[in-house]
Amino acid sequence: MSNDRTILVTGGGGFVGGRVAESIHLSGFGRARAGVRRWSSAARLCRFPIDVVMCDIMKREDAVQAVEGAQAVVHCAYTDDKTSIVEGTRNMLEAAQNCGVERFVFLSTAEVYGSDVQGDVLEAHETPYTGRPYADGKIDAERLCLEYQAKGLPVTILRPSLIYGPMGQSWTVRVAARLQSGNWGTFDEYGSGYCNLIYVDDLVRAIFAAIENPHAVGETFNVNGPDVVTWNEYFQRFNERLGMSPLESISPRQSRLKSMLRDRAQVVASAAVNRFQGLVTRINQREGLGSAVIKRVKNTLHSTPSQRELDSLYSRRAYYVANKAEELIGYTPRFSLDEGLRLSVLWLAHHSLADPALIRV
């Protein structure tokens, strides 16, 4: 496959898809074609001469039109709806096969291994259904990929760990907001699980390797970063980069109590919003006591971990081993956690999401 290849990236308006499309263009790896579900999400991409096309993965006609003429497809459109994950992937696989695509890379997730997994986790580990729509949808989508691989479509499945970096909401922007809230800390017992982090540009490199290396065809790979750190260590190192005061240690009893109250308050708040949505919106739009109370409630809910986070994420002592990717396709991560955090904090400060006078780079 030559460097004048056209590579379609689904989810081009999102965090990962947008960075993949940008990187294809900026590196000369190929001609980027970014599929977006809404034109409003294309602003970031339009900084560059990237071909942007409408591609709602749930519409077969969109999938066919977007794929036509492409030599490779990187399917990383994000949704947490199980039906959309499965049927959207089916539409993209079908279009890719009918259009004679030479390589199809599917972005799955390490969450397919479940929340009870422990120790070193290899690709051969079982992927049990857990009742969580996102992970269960990815499991079913992976099985579809293998079905199309058996039909002759060259497919590679990547299972990245937690993706962070500039523009990343879940593990960059939201974590930074929690650390800056004054309510966050380190969690005795609960924060000792492994925080498997991969900087977004390392994931891009893994995708490029999957497209270019013939040994990737028909294979599934874990993709992870170079550092093995606990969640408490991640919070501490991120907090230091932001220039915040040292985090206080929160006892297991305090953590359980706060998360229990937070979850109950979340249920009540969600019910109130659903029932009185118009009134809540009007109050929130006005300056005054009512608006201040709503904002304070939101801040408290967002800056307190849920019981599920404590029990199923921050306590999980599992490490997703990426040796197979290194051995078969030459993937090695280049961004240490320190470097990734440095770049992330610079981006946060540039976008007024962190105080430039405090950050440590």
C-alpha cells in the first residue's frame, strides 16, 4: 500500500478519530478522509486540507459513499450505545468488503476483558459479557470483524487501554477538573489499581503499524503505554503538573460514604431534571442563588467518585500487556506518562482549562 493511499477514519469529529486524521495528513502517511456524523463536528479538521465526508455509521448508504475509493478504513467512531456499536460496525465492514478495502482497523477496548480481571492480561484472555453496553457491544463488534476476516476482508482489532492527551475528555479534561475542584484526593485501598494509560499519539502509531504491517492482518492486539502506575500515582503526578496543592489521602470509610451519598444524590438530581427540565434550565440560565446552588451540586457530583469507579476501576489490579504488538508489528510507545502529562497540561492551559501561572512543565 503506497503513501498516496486514501484512509477513511470514522468518528473524525471526535478525540481519537480527529487525531488519527490529523496525523495521517501531517505525517504524509496517506490521504486522510474523515467521516463525521454532523458537519458541526468538522471544525477541528477543517484547519487542514482534509477530505471531510458525511458518515453516519448507522446509515448503510453513508458507509458505502464514505468508503468508496479508500484503500484502508480506521473505524473509531465512538458511541456507548450497544446497538450502534454493533450495527454501525457491521455497516462499515460490509461497505469495506464490497468496496475492496485493503485493510480494516477496528478500535475496540481493553474493557472487553471485564472489570474483574487481575494480573497480566494477554489477548487470549476471555472476554466475558458483563451487562455493560459499551464493553458488550465491542465484544459483539469484534466477533463481526472476525466473521468478515474469514470472508476475506483484511481486519485488525486493536484493544487500547485508557486514551489520554490534548482534547481527551474522559482521562484528561475531566480528571483535571476533578483535581482542580478541591474535593479530590488519593484513595486509600481503592486507588491502588493499575491505571493503564496510552497517550493518543502512541495509539496513532499503533494504528499506522496495523495498516502498514502485513503481520497485523487477522490479529488482535492490546495497545498500552510504557508506564505501570496506580490510579493514586496518576492523580498525584497530574496534580503536580497542574501546580495544585498536594492531594489529601481519603480513608476507605470516607470514600465509601462519599460515593454512596454521591450516587444517591445523582439519582435524585437526574429524576428532578427529567421531571422539571424546563424550570431547571431557566434557573440555571439566570444569575442568582438558584443558579449557584445548581452549579455547586453539579460540581460536587462531578468531583466525587462513584461507587462503581472505586470498586471496578480504581481498584482493578490488571495490566494489559502489549508485547504481541511489539513482536508482530513493531509497536513501541514513545510517550512516557510524564511527557504525555506535560503536553496535556500545556494544552489545558492554552484552552483556559488550567491556570498557566501554576502549571509545571
